[in-house]
Amino acid sequence: MHIDTLIKARWIIPVEPHARVYENHAIAIHGGRIVGILPTAEALAEYQPAQVEEMPSHALIPGLVNTHTHAAMSLLRGNADDLPLMEWLEDHIWPIERRYAGEAFVRDGTDLALAEMIRGGVTCFNDMYFFPEITARQVIQSGMRATVGMIMIDFPTNWASGPDEYLSKGLALYDSLRGEPLVNAAFAPHAPYTVSDGPLIRLRTLAEELDCPIHMHLHETADEVRQGRSSHGMRPLKRLGQLDLPGPRFIAVHMTQLEDDEIEYYAQFGGSIVHCPESNLKLASGFCPVAKLLNAGINVALGTDGPASNNDLDVLGEMKTAALLAKGVAGDARVVPAATALRMATLNGAKALGQDMEFGSLEVGKSADIVALDLGDIETQPLYDPISDIVYAASRHQVTDVWVAGRRLLNKRELTTLDREEITARAVAWRERLTLTTPS
């Protein structure tokens, strides 16, 4: 059988079946899809590839999914560090965004984020930011996957004047992405404390009609919960439940402030939760009870949050932090083992976005979204278990090659669709501009 590409690797870690490792196997790719995963000798006998990739010290894993971020905020990396969430937002980030967060800011910040994520093995991300049509355009040009947020917030921003305009612009974006194979849209109400009941009810109705995800910050901090009780007489999750917002398409981000009965309550809806451990640690927001969530059958994915509060888009690093933090919070070294952390960063993210039949694992018939990591480096020797090495020892600098739908976006550490020097120059120019106006 003639095929486009055959990748021969020391290890293939498909994620599904869970915790499986195939040694000295190859992946056959044709038309952007995986058509075979089999021992290398058998693959060479069965296929006639137009191109063969030799990766004798590499592990192949599914593309990583960054299930929550604000990509354009990469231009604010390191700006207003070491502050609690609301002071960080209200006194620093929001004033800068009011002045500068326009189309050029989103274009340049998104390109910077795309380059960083591709170099770190991320093939898909779920975004929440203003001017999502610009984000979508840059993603399409790069060849990555993304779900871009149709953002909703009660107050005016540079993108929209209020809920009516947010909705109309969001729906226009949704329509414009019909037929795009790699980019789609989700409703993205910012948080319970920034979106009132009326717009949320409208979003719920539209999400049901369009079968569209809803992506929202929820129970991120103790202050948010206190504010919800003060403003609405109940905790935010209960309020959203009374609005019939949570369901199988609902993606709750952070969830650091959960009581045991709320875990059971959320589990009944079948929604997902995105854990952002490093951002939560940096902002001292709290600890997501990951082990309890998994035990309750909730789909838990991973996100970095924005580069202004993390301060990177390193999902490999997030896996390690998530696994270690879960053990510390639960007081049990057995929770969130390495294979589970890898699943959270791949297939669980795809499931949260409603696309786990398309990507998130290396299986015949799925899109060829593949990451190659060179585990031959001294930092990952001696190697007993490649999954353990990837989660606990490897770094994103060991990512050498990345494919999305069979298209190579990273070739031996070099970006193929983005100009690294140009992107860096634009980022430096923004630093000079923002340094002169950052609130003291």
C-alpha cells in the first residue's frame, strides 16, 4: 500500500489503550490520518511510503491539548507578577488591555503563543480572549488546531460594547468557521462575577441549538465564591446549576474551591474540568481536588491558563506539576500516576472539546496529530519507563517534531509555518511599548 509517511520510532505511546507502550513500532500516515500502527518490520513489508522518518531514540505521543489559555496574553508575560488574582486583573491587566488589546496586539500575541506551543508539542488549544476572529485567522495560517472562544462579559471592551454585541460577533465568528477542518468555536462567558444571568441564559439556549461547548472560569478563588454568596445568595456552581448551564458540553476551568457535595453535584452533569495547576499556584488561588474529581468519574483535562499568569504555555511541564500536586493534596503517592497525567494532557482535553473521536490518542482512523520527543538526552537516562520519563523527567526542549493532520509544523526543532525571528522581533517591540505604560 502506498502511503504518504512512515514514522519509525523506538516507542509509541498511544494513550488509548491506557498506559500501553509499543516498542520498535511505526506509524503509517496517509491523507492526514493514521492508517496503521504496527511493528517496524511489518510496516516496512506492508507499506510503500513516499517519506520515511527515522526516530531511533524518540517516543511518539498524541499532540498535547492546552484546554484553557488566553494566547494573546503572551505579550504580557512577566507583567505584574506576584500579585493575587483580582489585584492583578483590576489594577494591572485590565487597564493595559483597555488601552492596547486591539487587533495588532491579538495578532502578534497569538503568533508568539502559537510558536511557543508548537515548539512544546501542543497541537490544539482552547482559547478565551478578545478579537477571536484574529486568533482564528492566525491559527489557520499556522496549521494548528484550536477552539476559539466566543467571549461574553457584561462590560464593554475594545472588542464589543456589551452582551448583545458580544453575542452577535461571536455568532458571526461561529458561522465563519463552518467548514474549517482545524478551528472551531465555543461560547466563552468569562466568569460568574463578570456575566449576569440574562446573557448566560441566552448562551445556554444557543449552545443547545448549536451543540456548542461552553468554556468558563468557575470557582477559581475563595473571593469568587464569597462574592457569589453575597451577590446571589448562593455559591457560583449552584447558581449556574439553577440556570441549567452545566451539562456534557460544559467546561469548567480551575475549580479550586469545591466541597465534596459539589463534586458529586457536578459529576451528574457529565461536564469536564480543566485543571491549571501552575497558574493556580502562582496566583495562590487554591488547589483543585483532582484525585476526588477523577474518582467521581469527571473528565479532567489540563490547561496552562494565560502566559501572563503562568508564565509559559508548557503543557509537558503542567503534566508534571499536576501529577505532583495531586499527590500532595490527596496525601497519596498513588493518585494521578504518569499515564493518567499524560491522558489528562491529550485525550481528556480532546474529550472536553467534544473531539475525542478525531484526535487525542494515536489510533487508526484518527487524525495524525503526533509529537516526537527525543528521550536519548542525558536528562532522561537511564530509561526504564518512557511514560514516566516523559511526565517526570523530560522537558519541552526534547520535542523535536510535530505533525497536525499529517502536516509537519516542527521539523527537527525548526518551525515550518511560522517565522521565529519575525515573531520575536514583534514581541520585543511590544515589550518596549508596554514598559513605558505599565501601571506602577
